[in-house]
Amino acid sequence: MRVPSLHHLRYAAKARAYAPVTYLKRVVLGRDPYWRRYFWNRWGYVTPADGVQSPPRPLIWLEAYGGEITQLPTVCRLLGEEFPQVRLAVSTNNRFSFEFARRLPALEQVFDTPWDLTGPMRRALRGLRPSALAFVDSIKYPVLARLAAGQGIPVVLINGFLSQGWKEHAFMRRAMHMGAYRQLTAVAARSEEDAEHFTELGIPADRIVVTGNLKFDPESVRLTDEERRAWLQALGWNSEDPVFVAGGVRLPEYAAVAQAFQEAARAVPSLKLIIAPSFDHRAQLDRLSAALGGDTARWSDVVQGRGGRPVRAVIVDTFGDLPKLYGLGTVAFVGSLIYGSAGLGHNLVEPLLHGVPTLVGPYVGRWEDIVGELKQIWHGVQCLDAQALAQNLQAVLQSPRLAEQLRLHIRELAQRKAGAVERTRLFLRQSLAWR
């Protein structure tokens, strides 16, 4: 008999405690169609978007947690090219990622991930009848993995990572205690180190393929010349103006980024700022604007022509635009890394794909290997505190030689990391043998 872990018991209690409150707030009293659908999706009421077909086309259920949803354009492109007959449905865990996924034409269905309990997940599997289940990055839902595997559905992990210490991370405790990874039929691991850690979990080595990091797909972040001109025109900025892009910034980092920008702007008066708060801190946008002196606009207003007069700083209040916005940058800073965080830091690869010199904080987590390579050129890439961020930002802006050295090294790094897309394509072709 399977004994539930304490982590799972807490999770189940939370789900059931929220149910009556959520039903009253979102279904009975709510008027927003998203939140009504959210409630029913969370309890497993999901059916194929195109109804029952005769014969039904195969469906792949993709599960992408939070920010990992930004890998879907690449994953969907590969699946669509390899298996044009299949339908693609994705589940995710918040409204930001839900709305991002809905903009992807390759997806026929987007829904909120059901509670990872036997009843909701069994109900969702019965409604969708997937031919395969694919997790992106890691497994957060062990019950779903177990039930799918028990029904003979191939369960694969795409772009999987299991770096040192990740097994003990708070995000992973429940999945680890419930043996989620033992349900996998195939794993596309980012690195040899990740592959070794997967085997330590009991996954047979012949089920693991090292494909590289799928985040190093330049197509996923490419900023066209037309987009660049249109965005700069909407912002009212000159193409020669240096731009500091700070992405994934958490609440404790607001003051540090504002200080760094304001000090650098005194030395480089034409400097502009694009700052994208971490999506779970976007309720604090007014506080961020105040820290920047109020001379700000919101990106959603800019792109819709409501920006008004040009400003020095733009706050990104949308989800999914940041990867391309890094392409406007002269220097970037990747947030969630100055102060210790429950997460693992924002995606460091996105600015690097644009060749932008990038600064980080001391808490680099899963990006330690990449940061180590960047520090071979200049140790100032890693800023140990807010003052170091301000000083090192100015150093890059005022030293064209240093900036060019960093850009050359970053391009070389990105080229060495390339190839993951085609290796992942081969992995999908071989692992989804159900076709």
C-alpha cells in the first residue's frame, strides 16, 4: 500500500480547503470567464477542444510550469514538424503563462493544470485521452506521472535538468518523495551531470539522452529589424541610446536596480532602462515606479500607443515579451540573483542569445557553469551586492573594449551550446514511438 508523504498530505489538504472558497469567489460570484474555467480545470474537468473525432487524432499533453512555458514555441515547432497529425494541448499554473500559451498557434488547447490528486488527474486523463505526456524542464506533478504511466501512456521529460541540490529544493520535495521520475519512459537531459543525477534516481541509463539546453534556441528570442524599429519608435528612443535591461527582478531588488540605473545615468545621460519584474511581484509596479522617480511608462501602454511622452524607464507588465526585449539592450542584468530566493533565478540564456553583456548577482543557482565561463573574461560579471551592480554597470557602459570582449565571448558560448534543437528533435522522433 502506497503511504502518502507529508508533503503530499499538506498539498491535498490545501486543495480541499481552497475548494469551497474558490467555488464561491470564482464561479458563483465571479464574472471573469478565465477564473470560472480555472476552477473547473483545477478539478480535472478538461475535454479536447475539438470534441470527439472519428477516428480521433493523437493528442500530446504538454505540462509546462510557470516560466518554462517560454520554451513551448521551440517544443511545439519540433513536434509539429515531426508529427503533423497530432494535436497539442498544454497545461500551466498561472494566468500569465496561460495567456502566453494561448497566443501560440500550434496549440489547440490551453488549460490550467489540475490539482495533482488522484481524482482530478484521473478525470483529466479520461477527458483528454492523451497518446503521450511530456513534462518540460522538471516534474512538479507526481500523481499525473504515475497515473499516466499506469495507463501505458509514454511519459517523457524534455530539456530536463537535475542539478546539484535540486532534489532537495522546496519545489521538488513532493515529486521526489513520491518517486515521480521513476515513471519516465524517456529523458532528454541538458547535460552529462543532469543525466548522471537522473540515473541516481533509478532511471535506466538507456532511457536518458543528453540533448543540451533547449533554451539556447535563437529562434525563440529573435528580434527582427522591423520589430526593433517599431519598438524604438513607440518608445521614442534613438537607436544610439544605450539601454540597460533588467529582467526577472524581484521586490527586494527594485532599489538595487533603480540605484544602479540612476548612478549610471549621471555618467551616461542618454541611458535608458527596461525593467521586467518577476511575474509574481507585478502587483508592486507602482512601488517600482516610485523607486525610479516616477519618470516611467508601462510596456503594455507603449505597445498599444498609449505611452504618451518619451520616458527614461519602461516597466514591462506583460508576460513573454522580455526575451525579445533583451535584444534592445546594451547591458543586461538577470534578476532574482542578488538576494537569496526560493526560486532558481531568472533565465540567464535569453540575454546571452542576443550577445548582450550580462550581469548577475551572487546567487546563480543552476547557472553556475555559464557564469563561471563569463567570469573568465571579467569577474565583474557577478555583482555581490547593489553597490557592485551600480559600479559594474558603469564599467561596461564606459569601456567599449570590455563590452566588445564580453560580446565576443558570449557569442562563442552560444555557438558552443547550439545543437540542442536538432538533438531534441531526434529524441522526440525516437521516444514517441506510439505514432
